[in-house]
Amino acid sequence: MNRQYEDSDVFAKSLDEKDALNLFREEFYIPKHAGKDVIYFCGNSLGLQPKTANTHLQSELKSWRENGVGGHFTGDKPWVRYHEFSKRPLAELIGSSTQEVVSMNSLTTNLHLLLASFYQPSGDRVKVIVEEGAFPSDHFAVESHMRMKGIDPAQHLEILGLDSNGYLSPQKIAETISQLGQQLALILLPGVQYYTGQLLNIKLITQLAHEVGALAGFDLAHAIGNVPLALHDDQVDFATWCSYKYLNSGPGNVSGIFIHDRHGKSPNTPKLTGWWGHHDHTRFQMKTTFDPMPGADGWQLSNVNVFGTAIHHASLDIFQRAGIQRLRQKSISLTGFLEFLITENVLLNDRVTIITPSNPTERGCQLSLIIKQQGKAIFEKLVSEGIVVDWREPNVIRVAPTPLYNTFTDVYQFYKTLKMILSK
Ligand SMILES: *Cc1c(COP(=O)(O)O)cnc(C)c1O
């Protein structure tokens, strides 16, 4: 019995009153259902719109309207330096220097650019490890790089098997890496697995990969803005993410990359290049001898998509004020409360299995629930009650209470509704 929590409305309200971050909810638009705010637990798929998104966007539209091409050089955020303004807040979120991070492109595009740099098979060292049930885009990207290099994925792409409950066990990861040894070129894993919500030990995995002379890269789509990260100190080689999930920057908006300084500072790291990665001292001399920007900036291809990035800035500004460490503290108790309610209630405990690890150090905010019978029908009833969660075949509902705009009362309301549906 977990004595930290109580199964009551009043208790949920009391936690909300004590929550130092509760005012941040006011900074977001909450969609409505039948005239009432929905309970939005889908920030792991598409985060909500910050109210300031419009102001940030309008300011750049105004600059374009009034200055035309001059917008590149005027205003408080001139477009020629526009990629620089997201560096500080992103570096705080991922635990890096500003030189190691840049926002650009979309997630799968960046994955390709990073694989082009960091998947360099040579001799026997050709193998790549990904996890079973990886997000298809990541799997496809890796396979395509192997094929382009004449390496057969059927033989050399190692799929790290999950335990029967969906768990990626650290022992298994360690064993697989050490078995492959000198044949391993790269391990590419998620920070937080999108289906199960498991948070992996990035530091340990990176260390194990390095011990056999391989590289370690991470897809942080479900980790950034969800859990604090320390990519530089963890010695991660490279990472990428998207900004439209926990980062609330809008559908399809700009991604970002992390390149560890030991690669970013070296002019010998191979990369696909474009004019925006050329050193900004001489970029506009338009010479064709490539002189890379130091750090992650050298991977930029094109000039910045200002309108998307403007909205990204609006969101990052909120994260800077809230602070990822404080958000994580709240997140642990918000998700802990949800877990408590599901596991302590006899009916729910009987009908629902949580596949996300119960140890808070092995998960972010998401819980993935297996609904043992009639999952799809139960999911649809939740939706019709104004609860936004998502459905993953064959029987999983993913529930992601996010600390920026969700409340303990949201969690309680979800629990009461699910209990009502299951008891019918
Ligand atoms: C969300 C997500 C994607 C989506 O890729 P896009 O290029 O942004 O469409 C890819 N991989 C993972 C692991 C994701 O969670």
C-alpha cells in the first residue's frame, strides 16, 4: 500500500493547491469537449498550443511584412541568426553546451543526416542495434543506410528483443553489446520508448557501446521536455528529437540535433553539408571551399524556417521559466498518483495491466495500459467522455499526464471515468 497518496477528489485538489507549477496551465489553450475542458493526456503525441505562440509568430510575420528581405538583419531576432535563439533553452533541456545543439529540419531527416555521419561501417564492424518494436521511421532509416552501404540488414541489423512484458532489460542490452563486440558499429535506441514509456539508462548504454569501440545515438522524441537529460556528461555521440510532442511547438515543427563536442569540433567528422553549415564569417562570400561552423551548426543545410521556429521559441520560453528539474519532480508525483489509483483499485487492477516500469527512474510521465478485454471499445468511451488519450494496436492505451498543463484533478477525473466505464 502506497501511503503517499489517497483515493479521493479532495486529496487530488489538495495536491493541485500545493503545486508550485499550477499556473503554467493558464499559458496553454485546452481543447473543449461538450463545452468543457478536455482531459488532455496526449502531450506525448502532440503537445498543446502555448497562448504566446501567436505573438511570436505574428512578430515574424510583421517583420516580413514591414521589412521584406531586411528581416534577415533587423528586429531583436534577425533571421540570419535565428537558429541561435533556441540554443540556450535546448542546451538546458538536453544537458549540453550551446555549441553541441541546433534546431533544424524534421526528426527523420535529422536521423538520416546523423546516420550519414555516424554509421561508418568498416571491415567487420558493420552491425547496428535497434530495439524490437522501434518506431518504424527509425527502423526504416537505419535499414536504408545499411542497404546504401551494401550491407544486408537481414544479417547485420540486430534487433534487441523485449521481455514478454515489453521491458528492455539492461542485462540484455549489455549482453548483446558485448556479444557483438568488434562487429558493432552503432547502437541506436530511444531515450524513452514510445510504446511502453520505458526510460533507458542513456549513460550506461553509451558506456557499454564505447567499451567495444562502437558509437551510441539516441532518438529523444519521447524524452525531451519529459525527463532531464545530460547528453554531454553521459558522453552520448549524437541525438535527435522532435518539438511537437512534449515540447508543444506544433504539428510537424522543427526538430533538433545534439553532436558531442568530440565529434562536432573535429573537422574530420564526415557529414552531408549545405551552405548554412558553412562558417558564418564567410558564408555570404559564396565561395565553394567548405569551411564548417564548429559544433552542431556545421550540420545545418538550409536557412531557418522562421515561422515554425518562432513557435518553438514560444514553447522553449515556457520551459525555461518552469525549469525541467521542477517539472520532473511534479511529473513523478503526477504519474505516481495515476499508477497508485490504477493499481490500488480492485476493479482496475483486475482489468488493466501497466506495462511501463513502476520504478520512476525507468519512466517519464507516460503510462501504457494494456486493457485486457474490449480495449478499443473502452478507449472510444473514454474519448466520448472528453478524455484525450491514444490507442495503440492491439490493446494499449497510452496515458501521458504532463506536468506543464495537467493537474492531479485531471488524473483523478480520468480514473473515475475509467472506473465508471469498466464497471458497466
Ligand atoms: C514521433 C516519432 C517520430 C516521428 O518522426 P517525424 O520525422 O517527426 O515524422 C519518429 N521516431 C520516434 C521514435 C518518434 O517517437
